[in-house]
Amino acid sequence: MATPIFKASVPHSNPLLHSLLPLLWTGTVNSVPKKNNLLLLPLRASSELNSLRSEVSLCVGSHLIPHPNKVEKGGEDAFFTSSYSGGVLAIADGVSGWAEEDVDPALFSRELIANASAFVPDEEVNYDPQVLIRKAHAATSSIGSATVIVAMLERNGTLKIANVGDCGLKLIREGQIIFSTTPQEHYFDCPYQLSSETVGQTYLDAMVSSLEAIEGDIIVMGSDGLFDNVFDHEIVSTIGQHRNVSDAAKVLANLARVHSLDSSYDSPYALEARSKGIEPPWWKKIIGMQLTGGKLDDITVIVAQIVSSL
């Protein structure tokens, strides 16, 4: 995320969790083994035998493409998927402005996601995504900041979401988007972000949502590298063309990458920039060109289908 840091001052560096963090951006921490290119999240046996609703879980695919200039270190996004209860999905996007302070932006997002993954079964969390964000943030000692989104599916189909910043989630049912999270930002290209600093956002600033998902619904979750470069109709079309969730996640991530590299593409990011009064470079202005182009960024995509656990 090539965005400014929302901060008052930069504190001194703390010790980092080097041994654990490099694993997380791939989604390998607390993730489910692959089978037939799908992340199958089996549901545990239920004691609620008299439930009137069939129990559900998630079938998950994911794909991450680092920023072209950050391939060597794996980018600054981090994510995990978990089979706990009905299934848990989470993405954190490190704020790249910290690189100007000689801080690796990936460290905060990776540690935040590692902590979130570890706290999923915690009794105090009580399967609440907002509380999970609170505990994960409090346990993160790395310097930096990140946007974050967490979605937790109950076995009865209740989908609970908490997000801080501009990572997002869309729920697709029968070829239509029936729910979308709304990005939170201080101003254009400066989203809300959890930070190592005392001045910044906390779990209390999270946008919290709860909705009823049904078998066959599709969740598309992503960092802003997806939604800044791919329109809703492209997401719906891609999902409709690929029934395999792993294939769908990969295709969406690659589509976002292609758009991000196209300086003539009129991307969602460019449209928003123009709507906020952002002007093109002077050399484009003098020849009458408008602000266009995709946005180079790390791109993380998680696609999950609601499936029956029976």
C-alpha cells in the first residue's frame, strides 16, 4: 500500500519476531492443507443436533502477488485462513510510508496476522472479529501500521466482519453483489490504520457488520490492490466463469496485476482520484490528458464459497 502514515511521530524500533513472520504472507500459518487445489475447511461435529439450519463452512482459495518492486521480500500484505468453527479469513496490508522512516512495512502486518491467527480460539475473543483485532493489535510489538479485515463464519451461516481501513469484502449471491464493506480513510489514499503509535486507530474504529450467508454464496476478500484495480462487474464476471475458488482467486489477482501496470486503464483508483480533485502530472495536463492508470500495489485475494458441512 503506497500510502502516507497517519502518525504524530515515529517511535524507536522494538525487537521483531523474525523466526515466525516470513511464513505468514503466503497464508501458511493456521491454514488448511490443500486438496484438489481447494482449501477445504471441514466443520467440526456439532452438539446442536436440533438446529433448524444446516451447518456451513468455507471452501477457500487464495492468491498473493507482491508489488513489482517488492517481489524479493514477498510484499507487505499478510493473510491467513482457518477452519476454526465455520471458517476465518483475515488480511492485513502494511503501510508502505514507513519505508521512508527506515522501517520495513511488512513486519507490522505479518506480526499482526500471526497474532490474529493465534488468538482465533481464545475464550476472550469469543469468536468476535472486533475483539480479535483488539487482542492481535495489543500483542503486536513491531513498528509500523496496517489496514486489516477479519471475517468469521458461524456454523449457522452468520458472517461477522470487522475492518479498519481499505481492505475489503464482497458477498456474491446468484451473480450479484449483495454486500460490500466500505473503505475508511482520513483523506484520499490515507486509510484508517492500526499503528504502533498511540495516535491512530484502534479496534473501536473498526466497521463491524453481521449478515446471514447461505450455501452457495461467494466471499471475495482482498487488499486494496484488488479493489483499486478491478471493478465490481469484473469480479462478478470472474467468479461466474470459475467455479474452482483457487482458480478464481488467481485469476482475480492476475487481472488486478495487469490493470495495475496499464497507464491508460481507467481504474477504480483513477476514477476516485479524479472525483477527489486529484490532478494528473503537469505533462499530461498540458496536452489535455486526464488522470488514468492502475495502481501498483501488493495484491491479495481470498475467494471462499459457503458450503454445506453435512
